Amino acid sequence: MPGTFEPLPGGGASVALDDVEISIIRSLAAQLLELIGPGPAEDASADPLAELFADGPSEPPSDPVLRRLFPDAYTDPAKFPDTAQQAEEAKASSAEFRRYTENDLRAGKREDALAVVRGLDELTLESGGAGTGGGVLRLTPERSLRWLKALNDIRLAIAARLDITDEEDSEILYRLPDTDERKPLVMAYLWLGGLQESLVETLMP
């Protein structure tokens, strides 16, 4: 079925995408890459130990999308500290955790989004270029997992832009009139949700 992932013999998944769908996913993945930022500079240290212990940022990002993608580790509203001292301790713990993990998290999300772009580029080349009606994307088990994580990140980014925080917010946005400027993003959010769900079901044992 077009737009729905199906299992491949031996593992992995396939999905039929038309040119418009390919263009939308590629554009959203490219925007995600731009948000996450570039990898290490060309003149960065080649020492793997230096890279391993390189400090990341300690403050949460100012962009609301990046805050959704890289949330604080110790500010769960359900476990919010009762006292000012506990709040300060939670903030310090979050800063320390972010400093040692965010660089790796960004690298992982960058590789996931790149896997999406590269897969779509390969599909376009195989089908003879843009404007040929799309094609069938075939993913190995490893690339399927990268796609799954990237689709989730893209949907988180869209949800942040639309200010979706719970199911009630989603229901309101789903009923937007076609004239609302948010409608295209909502439609993309819904479509990608179905695509992601079909990939999850395909990869389940």
C-alpha cells in the first residue's frame, strides 16, 4: 500500500513514496539537520578520547523545537521539587547531565536525519530523477531504526512549532479550517504519524 511501510524478507522495511512525499520528507529532514547543527569542524581534534570527553552545553536551548528534542533530564513535572533547594539541585543535575550527553545526542539525531536524506537521494537516483512518480524505498533493519527515530524527531519538531503538548491540543488542531496557515503542518504531522506507526508495526517481532 502506498505510504505504508511493509516488512522485507530477511528484515527491514519498504515503502512506496511518490515525488511529493519524497520532497516533503526530504525538506523536513533537511530542516531538522539545520536545527540540530553541523558536526565537528574539519580542524576538530582527531583524538577519539578527546572527542569522548568533550563538554557539551550546560544550558537548555533557547529554541522551543530544540528544547523539545533535547529536554532537561531532571525536570519531570510529575516529580517537580517541593523546595527551592531541591529545584536548584535538579537544575544543577540537569546541567551536568546535558554537558556530558547532548553532544552525543545531537550526533545521533544528525546521523538519523542524514540516513533519511541519503535514502531518499538514492531512491531518486534509482528512479531516474525527480518527476518520475517516486519509487519503492527499501531499508535494512539498521536504516529502518534510523528512519524511525528521525520520523519521531521530525514530528516532535512540528509539534513544538504547533505548540502541541498533549492529545487535547492535537484534537483542536485537527479541526482547523483549510484557510488556517497551520493546516499544512498539521497535515504533515498527521501523515508522518501514520507513516511512523506503520514502521513500528513492521519492525515489531
